[in-house]
Amino acid sequence: MSSPKKVYGKGILIAAVILLLAGINLLASLWHQRIDLTGEKRFTLSAPTKKMLKKIEGEIKIDILLKGDFPSAFKRLANSAEETLQEFKEVAGNKITYRFVLPDDELDDVNTTFADTAIAMGIEPINLKVQLKAGEQQQMVYPAALVHYKGKVIPVNLYSGNKIFVSPKELNSAEAQMEFKFADAIDKLSYETKPLVAYSTGNGEPVGYSTYDLVQNVLRKDYNLFTLNINAQPVIPDTFDLLMIVKPTRPFNDIEKLKIDQYLMNGGKLLLFIDKLEAEMDSLQQKNEVIAYDRGLELNDLLFKYGARINSDLLMDLQCDLLPFDVNGNGQYEWLQWNYFPLFQTKSNHPVNKNLGLVAGKFVNSIDTIEAEGIKKTILLSSSPNSRTIATPALISGRENVNAPENEKFKKHDVPVAVLLEGKFQSLYQNRLSQAMKDSIELGGGLFVPAATQASKIILVADGDFVLNGVANNQPIPMGMNQFAYGTQKEFPFANRDFLQNSMDYLIDRSGLMEAKGKDYTLRLLDPAKVEEQKLTWQIINIVAPILLVCLFAIIYQWRRKRKYTTA
């Protein structure tokens, strides 16, 4: 029988434990901290994202269109979206609310569905065939979210692929980009004004149907777009966040290059898509052959000074797109590889090319990097291990595909075709400024700057068609898409638009969110050979070990009980 003193002591101990637990719960409700033990800090928001979330002034509402009975891959995507937004709430608190909705549900106080709104904003659904009790039927999945803030709404595409079966790598990539996509949408909505982008039109750059996807789905969507005739303007205003030059066809004179040079010296950013050679698919279709020759753009000295050179050659790659060819001349077309349309698989070595799919090129030139003091160079796109370059002028003929390419000629690898240049650039005209050039700068109210006082950036891509779109069925199609394969089983969604958007985000990057874009999740897959070799061992461990542990616990328990209650 226990003494009153022992009973009293146990009561105090129990009361102390209860008070301690209550105190811990109270403190946890007021302040809490979590520890992220993952190697890539999967559950830790980047510093720029946290800084942006802390600045939120109003309420942000997010509708996620992933409610319903979906395959496991999209359920995982929904869970990842919820985990990311929970992390956002940890920083922003009740300023962020989110909900999962059915695509067919109607928006609040609006006579339209979430699905219709998403499609109108450029989100393309994924058509899945799912096996239900009633049989096989079509199911449209919208892996997207709508972010509402300050009376504005912006779509977030959570998964860019359109395949029925989502690979672990693609899903892992989508999860890694979740933080950036939500943070980028909130950031764009929080600014009262959009970044200013100038599209050059002074040297024969395209402005017609081939720029529809570029203008409507990228530039006008997120930026204030202005067309700028460099020849007609006295200077390029430094109020522009970015100057974009796409496939010029006429030479640049010294005054025009001086304007570009001084824009860069004053902190401007350049995004260049340059076709050095004249080689067009239209001419090849009409005559079945075309001669590729130098356009004479006169940009060599300017780019050389900044640390890069576009070569007068053509890249050919065994990793390439397909085109239909009339091989036998009887009107029966066959899909054959066209080595002049290389496909680039990015190295994911930079936020611009991180987690991208294949990127398509057309009649691409190679790039050499040149020594330039203080300039950092990063290769963003390069060829496969099975490529070659041919000198120009070169005759390109559709009859080349009658025979299979000679593989032994394709021995080059990692030939650069897109490069990022960063640093404080030196002016090309530092020691060669003529009086006419000086007068042109002063006419615009400026002073000549021989060297940049602040770091700037240039992205150079040796393919002018990279961001242009073709036409199929009298309708413009997405940039990079093969117009001959559009609407057929050969259709494939290349990542040209994603590469372009990443490039612009990195060059402008007002909030520093590209740090979140660079986040990567390590896909830790099991070794198939070891799984097969050790399968039986682990099966025995998983089945037998728990049973042995239970039996051991029972034996120890009975032994202690017998020892305690058995008298001598």
C-alpha cells in the first residue's frame, strides 16, 4: 500500500507534466520553427521569396484546379502545390488563402467556369484517358492555378508537359518550380507597372504573323511592349528594362551600334536572337535547295568586344526534328530526320535553362566565347554529342535525306549556340569615337560612357527563328513547334517559350526571384540492379523482423512480470 507522501508526490508530478505540456502547446501556437533536413532544402523558401511575401499588403486568393479523381501523378502535383502554399502561409499568414476547385465550377459572381477562364488565359488542358467504372472516357486535367490580387488575376501553369503518362523526372521538375511559379505570379501582380521592353524594328526584324506567339503570349502578357526603330531614335532610353533584337536582316551601321553600345553601358540588358546566315525554309520548299550565305549584319566587332562571336557556319545534329520528305518523288511522304533542325537538351546549369524540355532550333550557327576582361560567360544551350558544323556558303538540299546521314561525320559535342554574358562591359568605341558619333550622342542629350559603371547582362542565341512561330491551318502555332507536325501524331511541345520567358525573367528580375527558379530537387531513384539482387533479402527483413520484434517484446514483458509478482 502506497503512503500518503508518495501519492502526494505523484500528484504534483502529474500536475507539473500537464502544466509543462500546456505551456509548450501555448508557445507553439505563438511561435514555432521547423527544421528542413533535406539535402536540397526542399521545404525551405528562398530569401527573395520570403522578402516578397512579407511585403504583401492585401489579400491573395489562389484557386487550384486540381480537385477531383486524378491519376496518382497529378494527385502528387496537387499535394506539392498545397505544401508550397502552406510554406507561403508560414511567412505571409492570413494574407494568403487557397482552395482546390473543380474545373467545371463557376467563379464567384461570374457566369463562367474556372476551366474557361484558364483556357482564355493560355492554359492548355491535358487530355487523359482514364479507366472508370462506366468504361473508358476522356478526362480533361487543368494542372493550373489562378492567383487573385488587387482586382487582378494571373494564371500559373503547374505542369508544362502534355503527356498521358507523367515521368518521375518531369514531375520532379514541376515540383521544383512550384515555389518560383507562385512567387513570380504574386510578384507580377504586386507591381503597379510592368517592365518596359523595347522590340527593335530598325533593321528588318519580323513584325508580322511569325511574331504572334512572341507578342501575344509573352511580351504583351507580362510586359509593356514598345517597338523601337533604332535608326530613327537619337538614343535608346535607359528607362527600358530590356532591348530585344530578333532576326535582323539588314546591316547595322556604326551609329546604330553606338546606340546599342551606350544603352548597355548605362545598365541596359540585351536579348539577341541572331541569324548570321541567310537560310530560309520557304526557299527550300519552293526549290528543294537553298544556298546558306552570310547576311553581313556587321555585328561581329560589337559582340566580339562583349565576349562572344557568332560563326559563319551551320550546325548539324543527329538529335534533330523530323520533316516529311518525298523520297521517291511519287508523292508518298516519309518522316525523316532533318539535321539542320537540331534539338537541344539543356544541361540545367543555370536558372535560365533549369528543368526545361527539349528546345528546337532551325538553321542554327555556332558560338565561340572570347576573352573579355571582367565578363562571366555561361553556355545556356549546346549541341548533343553527335553533331558537326559545316562551313558556308553551303548548299542545302532536300535530297540529302535520300540516304541516311553518315554517323562518323557527327563527332563534335557540346557546340555552344546560346550564351549568357554578365559583368561590367567595355565600350566598343572607347578609343575610336568619331566626332559624328559624339555629336549623335549629344543630340540625344547624353554623354559618351566608355565603360559600364554597373554590371549588366546579355543573352545571345545564334538562331533568329528561335522565338518565331509558324502557321498551320491558317492559324499561328506556338514558337518552336514544327508546323508540318502540328495536329499529327508527330507533334511535340518544345520548350522555346519557356526558355524565352526564363531569359527575360533573369535579365529583368526586379525581385531576385530567379534564386527560387534555380532550386532543384534531387530525384533519388533505387538502383534497379540492386533491387533485383537484394529483393528477397529485404522482403524477409520487412516480413520476419517485425514478427521477431513482437515475439521478443512479449518474452521480455512476461519475464519481467513473472519476476515482479513471483514471491521467493
